[in-house]
Amino acid sequence: MASSSAVAPAVAHLGPRYKWVALTNTTLGVLIVTINMSILLIALPDIFRGIALDPLRPENISYLLWLIMGYLVVTAVLVVTFGRVGDMYGRTRMYTLGFAVFTVFSILLAVTWLQGDAGAIWLISMRVLQGIGGALLLANSTAILTDAFPARQRGLALGINSIAAIAGSFLGLIIGGVLAPVAWHLVFIVSVPIGVVGTIWASAKLKETSERHEGRIDWWGNVTFAVGLIAVLMGITYGIQPYGGHVMGWTSPTVLVCLIGGVVVLGIFVAIERRIPHPMFHLSLFSIRSFTAGNIANLLSALGRGGLQFILIIWLQGIWLPRHGYDYESTPLWAGIYMVPLTIGFLVAGPISGFLSDRHGARWYAAGGMIVAAASFLAMGFLPVDFPYPLFAVLLAVNGLAMGLFSSPNRASIMNSVPARQRGAAAGMTATFMNGATVLSIGIFFSMLILGLASTLPAALFGGLTGQGVPADVAGRIAELPPVSTLFAALLGYNPIETLLGPGVLAQVGPEQAGFLTGRSFFPELISGPFADGLFLALGFAAACCFVAAIASLFDTAKPSVQEAEAPGEALGHEAPEPAVGSRPVAVAGRILAPDEGPAAAVLTLVDAGGHEADRATTDDAGHFTLSADGRAGDYLVIATPRGGAAAPAVTRVTVNGSPVRIDVVLRERAALPR
């Protein structure tokens, strides 16, 4: 039996202001999630001092990494599941629950009283649980927005929402840098009032504007996906740590088991999803060209920019800021401030590109954004390590503009391409690609930087230290330390040489040499050459990812007028002119779906009450169609005849009264012939 839905009338009766309520609340939700992705980067030194733990001791590096990565890992793993659950039980309900969960665990993080190892384990555990709330918010916010806004305004809405996602990651640096020196607990408390307001506001104002769709939780799919993805991300996390006599752990049996085993389990997950009736990961969506191209571009974009934030922070904190007179302790905050042009560029381009792509399609805006981003990464690679800041700021702003130019059209195209019933799952899949690629990007960028440092830093360290009177045996021991310790010291705002030598060695060399060694010029000048080697590799990789993302974006050939008719709620309110088929007004618009809810190819016939054919059409690659009744109101039958005979024809009755009627038709399996 055919299934149809008309979601938008539920939006129409909420009034024209509802979509703006949905936009402001979901933007607040995305902002709080992404701020907390980066707020700890600047605050970590104060947090570790607060729990009396040295994060740079070899046995504590894992605590440091999991405080940074645990939140990202759990959001990457759970967003698909929570998107699917939102489709089944209500997107607004799951979103509001996400605000509440996020707030509760923000409070528990803020009241941390434990010290040492116990304190680190508590913080990591609460961060992981806080990430569950973040995953609920991320998984459902995009779908809520897509339901609330008509197709002609979706790019603008998602563009504004995207601004919050990108801007939040940089605002977190500044907020953490300002609050942590005052009291490190404030880093977590700052989220509590926002979470309380967001929870109450979402509960009172957001409404369910989409039909819930029956289904069952795909337990096997959830388990295999979680196990596989967690294993891969754990392998990446431990791969950048030293192992044995190696500067990184990519040859460690544990890392190899995690990576290989994780890929095998993910392969099993794909096999499961292809065979069950209610999968968590709708692989059939990849038969939609725009969805596939958009997600490939989204993944590559995140892969190119994800780890770059860490590289730029190390560049500023470890080299540029000290050479320009900033104390190491103040460099984390100033690094966040000096990266503001990146956020400004995104703030400018995001809404504009979303608005323009609503009118002209996403293809050229998304591809153009990625080409400009690739060019800006390459230009950064040719900067001297001690760059002139105005030029660096311009390149940051251009990169932000490019990312904004890409992000809004990309998200709008992805969400416009899928059926309304699958928007939660689609948003979760897209968020998984982005978050998973971000974690992978961090591993790749750190690996490239460490490789560049490992080839030349030991000799530079040994020569520089012995030249200032450090005993050869001490200099040799320090030169043999894995570069990751030096990188983390710079990332956390510690004085790297003071941390590596310790007070005992500094006392031996005398006050003059000690002052020079721990000053603002020795280490930055020492590391500049080795750092430049790794930096050029990392930026070249980022540029390559963006260039391939531009190519993928060119395969998105969908046009707004073809992908989706104007939302009926908007048409009922007469806020926009009716779409047209050629020069004729649209009577019926919608999508034909196969039994597995992927797009289906069919011939559509519109038949009036007298049995006469009013119009005939075929579906496009994404299953969309439009039919015209030449402006005649009345009762009609929409007959969907599938091509190839894979399913039975479907008949849906509609009433045309001057406004376009939106239907999504799910074909049923063709009954087997009797023997």
C-alpha cells in the first residue's frame, strides 16, 4: 500500500514565526556543543594543575588525549543512532533530551573534587557522557531545521546554523582562555545556564513537525557500528603516541588490532545494514547522487580542516607568539584571539552562500569554496614560520570565507536530497562523516608534523642545548624524547625547554644561560626549521583534500526546483509563488521511494475524477516528480508505475485546491504469483 505524508501543514498552523524559533534554538544547541569541542584546549593546563596531575609525564599522556578526544569520539559514534531514534520517536523530543543530558553532565564536570588519576578518570567519564547529550543535539538539530523551513530558505537557515558549528570551535578557545586562569571549574559551569535555558525553551516552544515512522532499533547495526568506529578512532588516538623506540605508535600491536579489527567490524556492519528491514544507516540513500556527492565533499572538507586548528595553535603558541614578546603562559588565550579572522570569514560567507544557493543551486558555490580553501592552504605553506601577521590574517579570513562558501550549500543540498521521513538519519550520517573525519584528521596532521620534527629536531635540540652549557648526556636524553612531548608542551602553553630540562639542570648551567634557554627566542628559533618541514606536509594534505572535495561537489547536479517543491505549509500561507512545470502550475509534487525507502524510478500519471489523464511525468535520479492539473481543482488519483517491475503500482488519492500537494509514496513489494 502506498504511504504518503504532508508534514508541512503542521508547520503552517504554528505560524510564520515558528521557523525562526526553531533556528535560534537549534543554533544555540549547536553552538554549545561545538564550543565544548575546543574549550578544553586552552584550559587544560589549569585543569591539570587543579587536579594535581602533570599531563606531560609519559604515563599521563593518555589522560591528556582522552580529555581532548573522548568527547569527539562519542559524538561521532552516536549521531547516526540518535538521528534514527529521532525519526522514530520524535526529533524535538530527542533534541530536548540532549539539552537536558548535556546540562546535567556539565554540572557534574564543574563539581569535580577528585585529584590525581581519579580526577582525570572522572573528568574523562563525564566528558564522554556530556558527549551523549551533544550527539543528541547534533543529530536532530539539522532535521528540525529542515522540517521547519521551506526548500527556498533552507540554505540560509542551515548556513546560519553552520556558522554556529564553526564559530563555536574557535569561540571555545577564547572562552577557555579567559575563564580557566580565573577558576578552571568555570570552563564547565559556563555551559550550565545556557543548557538550562535551552532545555526549557526547547521543551516549551519546539513542536514535532514531522510524522513519526514506525520501526525497530537496529541493535546489531548499532553494536557493530559503535565497536568498529570506536576501535578505529582509538587506533588513531594511540597511533600518535610513542611506542617502544618509535616516535609514534603506528606499529604497535594494539594500534594495528584496533585499526584492522575496526575496519573488519565496520565491514560486518555494512553487510548487516544491507540485509535488515529497518537499518540505522540507510545505505539506500547513497543511490541519491546529491546525497553521495555532498557527503564525500563534507568528509574531505572535515579531513582537511579538522586537525588544522591544532597545527595553527602550535604554530602560534610554540613559535610565533613567543618570538613576538608573549609569555608562554599567555599564548593559549592570544592564539585564540589571533585566529579570530578565520571565524569572521565564516560568519560573513555562511549566510550569504546559503541564501544564494537556495536560488541558484549548491554545486558551484560548494566547489568554488573548496577550491579557494585549497589555494589558501597552499599559500599558508609558503609563509615563513615567523610570518607577518597581516598576511596571515588575510589568509585565515580567506580560508574562513571559503569554508563558509562551501558549508551552507553542502548541508542544504544533502538535506534537500533525502525524503522527509529520513532526515534525522541523514543528518546523523552527515555528522558522523564530519566528526569521524575530524578525529582522523587530528591523527593525520599530528603524524605529519611529528614525522617532520623527528627527522631534524633531535640534532637541533642536542646542538642548541650543549651550546648553552647543558651536559651532553642530559642533552642527548632530551634530544631522544619523542617530539610529541614537545608538541603537547607548546599546545598547552607550557615553556617547552623549562619543562624538558627541569629546575635541577637549569640550576647547573647558571642563571644567564638558564634565562636564555627558557626565554622567548631560544626554543622558537630552534624548532622553526623542523616545524616548517612537517607544516608544509600537513598543509599540502589539507589542500589536496579540499581540491578533491571540490571535484565531488561538481557531481551534485540537483537544482532546488527539481529536488523539492515549495513546502506546502508555505504555499498554504501564500508566502511564495507556486512552482511550475514548464509554464503550468504544479498540482502535486513529491517523491517515489522503493520498499527500502531509497529513491525509485517510476512513471507518474495524474487522473481526474472522470478517468481522464491530466498529466504524466517521470521521476528524476532522486525519485522526485511534479504533476500539473492546469489549474483545475478537484479530486485526483496519482498512479505510480515502477519501472522494471520490482514493485507493485501505487495509487494515492489527492485533493487539489489551488496549492501544491506534497506526497511521498513508498512502493510496496510486488506480490508473488501463485504457482
